Amino acid sequence: MTSTINPSSVVVATDGSEDAVRAVHWAAEQAWLQRRPLVVVAATGSPLAPAMAWSGVGAAYAPTVEELVAHGRAVADESLGVVQHLRPGLDASAEVLVGDPRQVLVDLSHRVHALVVGSRGRGAFRSKLLGSVSASVSREAACPVFVCRPRGGGAPLRGVLVGADGTPESLPVIEAAFHQASLLDVPLTVMHCVWDQVAALAGPGLVSPHEAGLEQQRLLLAESVAGMRTKFPEVATDLQLGRGVAEELLTTGSDGWSLVVVGRHPVDSLLRFLTGSVATAVVERARTTVLVVPQAEPAERD
């Protein structure tokens, strides 16, 4: 069934929950702005697992594949209707895939442009079906993943925020952030995080542009966006040095950003093992949508 999905598509997962609806709204706008097809996917879960959300039937009851597909089709068609209402001219379709949602979406990530998932889905169709899917998929997907977290409060939006580590492997992350800022027609803030003794004592915060002794870090930050400013001249860009742990700096006040963009090292990379996953921490803590962009394994350098 997945062979029918156009590889240029944006794919959004749905389970009928409020969180999935938020993801469907974001995905419809993304697909429209990028002029890409949108595919709404309902992954049914395993027919061998108890159907915990089938109220009145009993937790021990395991639905048949036919029952799972029927429920999935109803959920997918409902979400497709939302998309068609939001963007009537959008090339949109719906698919129902049998299997664990995490594995279904990770498999799809190898042959589509981007995935969009909600956070903490709790719909009537398979309770908690998307509950931990966002974390799993954002860790393992081969393509960029938008995780649509609920925004907190009513803070005015300041545009897109991206974390930059200054490595060549992070260039796709920076480019994705510039592209999103251009699509959304908002400013972009590029932040490089510095950890030093001051950060250990004072906690996270922004570095004053007048503070001396950080010229190398400022040069690294400027070099990381040099080519992108030429490629995306319409994007107003602000470069900031942050002092502290990256995940704290990228998520503090995150409800004031339209989008937070972060890179993710390969799942089995030594760097990810040593440093932990900043991307996973940002996905868990952010109060806005997060775009997780896969990065290549760092190359050996002389």
C-alpha cells in the first residue's frame, strides 16, 4: 500500500485525537506552502494487541484486522475532510496501514519528504496510539519530522528558532530553518550555545553582544549562516550566542516561537551516545512545534 505514496509527499499521522488534529492543521499548511501532496495516514496498531480503547467490549478483546482497518478508515477519512476544508485545492489523500504506528512511520520516512506527528494523541481510536510515537519517530526517522506540541499561553510569536553547532553536518538543519522562515514569512533566530564556567554558575541565558572573549564562537556562528543569507535574502536573521545547555536554551520561552528547529545525530552514532540527544529533549520540553532534521555522521577531520 505504501508504494502508492508519492515520494515528494508530506505524511501526517492521525488517530482522531485533538493532538492529531493539530498536526493535521500544520501538515495541511506545510503541504500547501511547499506545493507538495499530503497523505493522511492512520496506523491501526497490531491486531494481536488488546484494544484498550474499545470501551464496553473489554480490555481482553483483540479486534480483527478488518475491524482495525474499518476504524482506521473512519479516522483517516475524517482527518482528510479537515484537510479538504482547510485547503480545498490541495492534493490530499488518506491511507490506512496495519502495524505499530512507530514502525509504520519510520518505514515511511525512508520514502517521503517529511512526517508530521502530534504529541500525546489520546483519541477514541486506539487510546494513546500517538502517545509516545512522536518521540520514537523523531529519534529514528530518515526524513525531517515535525512534532506538533501544544503551545502554552498567548505569547506573541517571534518567528523560527534554530540551534546551530557550527559543524558542516548541521548545514541541512540551518537550511531547513531558513526554508521554514521563508515559507512562514517570519524572522529567523540562529542560536549557538556555549557552555563555560559562567553557565555552570549562573544558569542559561543570552550572551551580551558586547561581551569580550567569545570572538571565535561569534565567527563560527556567522560562518554557519553565510551561504544561507545569500540563498534566502528575504529572511530577516538574528544571530545569538546562548550560554548554557542547548535543550534548556532552545525550549525556555518556546511558546513564543512559531517553530523550533533542531538537528539529530544518527541513532547509533558515538556523538549521540556521548552527548545525549538534544533533539529528544527539545521534543519533550518544547511548547510549540519542533522540526527535527536528521544529520549525517560527522566525518573525520585532520
